[in-house]
Amino acid sequence: MSTPVPRNKVAQWIEYRLPIFSWANHNLIDFPEPKNLNYWWNFGSLAGIILVIQIITGIVLAMHYTPHVDHAFDSVERIMRDVEWGWLIRYIHMNGASMFFAVVYIHIFRGMYYGSYKSPREILWWLGIILLFLIMGTAFMGYVLPWGQMSFWAATVITNLVSAIPWIGETLRDWLWGGFSVDNPTLNRFFSLHYLLPFVIVGVVILHIWALHHRRSNNPLGIDVKSAKDTIPFHPYYTVRDLFGLGAMLFVLFVFVFFVPNMLGETINYVKADPLQTPPHIVPEWYFLPYYAILRAIPDKLGGVVAMVASIAILFILPWLDTSKVRSARFRPIYKQLFWVFVADCFVLGWVGANPPEGSFVWIGQICTIYYFAHFLIILPILGKLERPRPLPDSIHEAVLKKRGGAPAVQPAATMEKH
Amino acid sequence: MRRLMIAAAALALGLIGAAEARAAESAGPLPSVDFPHIGVFGQYDKAALKRGLQVYREVCSSCHGLHYVAFRTLSALGMSEAEIKEVAASFKVTDGPDAEGEMFERDGRPSDRIPSPFKNDNAARAANNGAMPPDLSLVTKGRNGHEGYIYAILTGYQDPPEGFTLGDGMSYNAYFPGHQIAMPQPLSDGQVTYADGTEATVATMSHDVTTFLAWAAEPELEERKATGLKVLIFIGVLTAILYAINVRVWSRVT
């Protein structure tokens, strides 16, 4: 894996001044990856690609969109009807946001299952959490832009949460609004920030990948790479697999875009925003439902906001809350079960969030919220001490060979004896 | 891989379930009614669209506009340019100001959008007992229950049950939230005389005008589904090839 010198004269000229060819070779071609990564490792690259799709469609949409309370809704309808392929671009952007969250959530759950947040990848993990916050903020502000009923009322509900902060809350909220209610200044700044934040996300993604390439990928076994035998070059193995993953993701995305483009959205957002008429149910998009359930599970406004923010912020200290030395859930028999309980808990929270806070939804939401935090604050610290992990394989190479039914090359004698 | 597919399927089912659960939010269950344009490959019933336009022109348009629908787009219904000009000219459009600074009314042109008969929202309220007849451009897209709901409202006028007190000028509708609707029953049997000889029952007219309004809300539907089919076939084949290459490349790894 020596750095190849480009043969082309122009390339040599460039390489001498800015070594982009050897850089690309190192990071995209020769880069050694564990050879046992499974398909759950596809979702990082998918998140990166969907970010690019969102930025490109978003830039085109911004060329036709008007951020003004009197024109925003109309300009979106113009995009849908009069702009060439405008409906396609908008539907890709709309459903792309859902796809982004689906991919990112799978990516995060994968990290949790295989212990990818553990040493030495804590900063890589932190950067991922920062990305999640940024993506959520961007998605929320983007949802406000069409200025439909749910855009307006979601903006009102969510920005009002800021007012729960003691002392400065209401001042902060008015400052956020740029006035005394959600109005034109709010829409303007949301548009500005919705255009800005994706590029901040790109910046953090670069840091995320930098940290990844510094300490390298985790793998399903959760053990460290020990020799060159454990790895294979990124290209062609993971380039081709990522391309296959991209095809599969686009297929799913396009099923939504072309056949059920509004299934994940709120019907009422096709009614223009009316500050005098509150919709019967104010519900966020599906990807915010679990947090919404946590927010409403706490009977106190400030407490709810704190719990909602904490539900994500707690991930920052996850590397230390999980006291187990073993990374992968494959070798943690109890954690493996509890991981799925945790996933189920998140789904139930989402279901609770979609429903009005009445009847049994109230206590179900509260129990699931308590469990959510207990998973991090009680179960993981104790479990790491009590659980007896299964023995770890000696190396990735050996484990891969065993799985394929072949005998480990290092000890042929041992296998012979068994026959 | 298998686990991943199971997870993907479970996620998709969950999402569909959540969306379905949220879609059903009108007053009581809607009557089940079929529209050919609903469904994966469904396209608009062209004859119904034309009849629906007739119902809209003769009945609905006296109160409701279609602010986002330009007359020129009626070509999608199979209308000729001359026919579109004639339809447009049958509507009055406010234009101006002219050289004297006055607003004036003129006949509609194909480039105009289908106007509301009222000068503004307040005029609309004043003429309708305080209620605002909404613009219908997005009515099938912006109401829970969609086409089924619109059809239900149009066919849901009944005598109020005993003990139900209706407000002044209100009508009883089985499917409207709260059952009190400011719009008087708009359709009655034989209200329009269809050009194609179809019998104009309330059910037929409701079905036709709902189809027309669905088109008004989603004029891109036919192109969207047709394009989608081609795109999915392309991506499907491409993904299958990539999978085969993937398997082949990985078979080298020991």
C-alpha cells in the first residue's frame, strides 16, 4: 500500500503541490477496513449520501421558494405545479428528510449494539450526537418553511418551549421569534438557518470521518484489528457494497417519492397557516415523536424540556455509563436482549407521541420515559459489572474463517484431530 | 442481511401503520368509495374529470375558487385550446389598475387561475352567513380522509337526529366534524345535465367532482406514477446488478 505516483503529467504537477491523489488513495482506495463488517455498517455512507441529496434538492428549491408569510405557501404550490419537475424535487427533499432520519437512527442503534462509542471512539461518537442535534434543528426549521398549518403551529409549540427556561426564557423566545409571535421575521430567519446549517453539518461530518479514519471502524466482533490479515482495502470491497446499499436505499426512497409522497407528512400542512385557528392535534413529524412523548410525559413544562434535551444529551456520557469492557453485544448475552427492549421502548414512545396525551397513553408514556433513562443511568452501569461476557475470538481473521466453515489456517492439526 | 431486511420490513410496516392511524380522524367512519386514481398504478378517469369540471363550474364555483389551478392546465382533461379559452372566458377576473388607476373586471384567459367569485375573504364571509367557503385547490390533499372525506361530505347531508339543535343557517352532515356545516346541501339529483348523458345522481356528481378536485390538488399524479414505475424498474435492476457484483467481489475474501 505504498503511495502511488500518478502517471499523468498534469496529475503529477497537482500532486506535487496538493497531494489530493495520494490523499484519495489513502482514504478511499487503500484504506484498511475490518473484513467482517456487516450490512449494518452501510448506514454511515448512506447518511452522507442523503445529506448530499438534501443539499442539492434544497438549493434548487430555494431558487423557487419565497420566505414570506404571504407568499411561502403559494410559492411551494408553484413549485409543485409550475416548476419543471418541481414536484419531484420537492417530494425527494420532503421524503429525503424522513429517509435521513431513518438511516441516521439505524446508524446510531448500530453503534449502540456493537459498542462503537467505546474507547477509543468517544469523540467520534460525540461528533455523531452533535450531528443529530444539527440535523434535528435543520429538519424542524425546514418543516416550518412551507407555512402550512402544522408548520406554523409546530413552530409555535416548539419555540414556546424556550420560554420554560427560568428568568430569561420569555426574552429568549421573543428574540428567537424576532417579534411577539411566530411571524414573518421567524420565517425569514428559519429559512436563513435552514440554508446555513446543512453546511455546518457537512463540516461536522468531515470531523466525524476524520475521527473515524484516525481510529478506524469498529466491527461486529468489537475486537481490535490486530494484523493486516484482519483487514481488506476499502476499494473495491466496501465501495461496491456501499453502492449496492445506495441502490437499495434509493429504491425505498423512490417508492415513497413516487407512490405515497405524503404518507409520512401531516395532511393539514396542505392548509395555509392560520394564526387564528389551532388544529385539533398538533403532532410533529414521525422522527420527533419519541422526544415529543418524553416532553409530554413530565407534567412540568421546564421538566419536560429538560427531559427531552437530556434524552439525547445523555448519549454524550454513554461511553462511561456503559461499564462493560466488551464492545459488541454478540458477546454480551444480557445486553443483547436489553438492547432490543430499549429499541422497543423507543418505538412505543413514538407511538405514544403520535397520540393525544389522554387515557392510558399518559402512563404508558411515563413508564417508557422512565425506562428510557433507566436504561442508561441504572441498567448499563450495573450490567457492565454483573454480566459475564462470552469469550472473545482471538482475531477477526480467525473468526471469519470459522464462520465460513473453513479451519483457521494457523492450527490445521487441531481440526484434523476432531475427525 | 436477512435480519436487515426483516428490520426494514418491520420499520416500513410501522410507518404505514402510524400514518394510517393518523389518517382516520374524521367524524365517524367514512363510507367506502373507490376512485380509479387511487392505488399504485391508478390513473384519473378522464370522463369523470370532465363531468367533475362541469359540476364544479355549474355548482361549486358559485362560492369556491381554485386559486392554484390555471385554466391552461385543463388541457390535462383532454380539452382543446379553444375549449379552454371558452371555459376561462366564462369567469370574471379582476385586473388592473388600468391607465386611470381603476381596477376593472374582464373575461378570464387561459393563463389566469380559477378565481373565487368573491372580492376577498371578508366579502365571502359576508355573503355566506359568516362562514368562509374555502379554496378547493388542495381540498382533497389537505383534509384527513382525502377523496373519501370529500365524497362523504357531499353525500352526507341528512335530517338532524332528534334533539340535535342546528345553528341558524347551518345544515346537518353526518361526516363533518361536529355535524354542523355552514354549506347548504350543494347537490341534488338531476342538478346538472351531463353532456355525455350520464345520469346525474348525487352519488355520481359527488364522485365526479371529487375526482376533479383530486386532479386539481395533484395534477402531477399521472406523470408521477408513470415516471415512478420506470425509475423503480431502473433502480431495481441496477441494485440487483450491484448486488451480484458485490457477492462476486466478496467471494475473493478469505
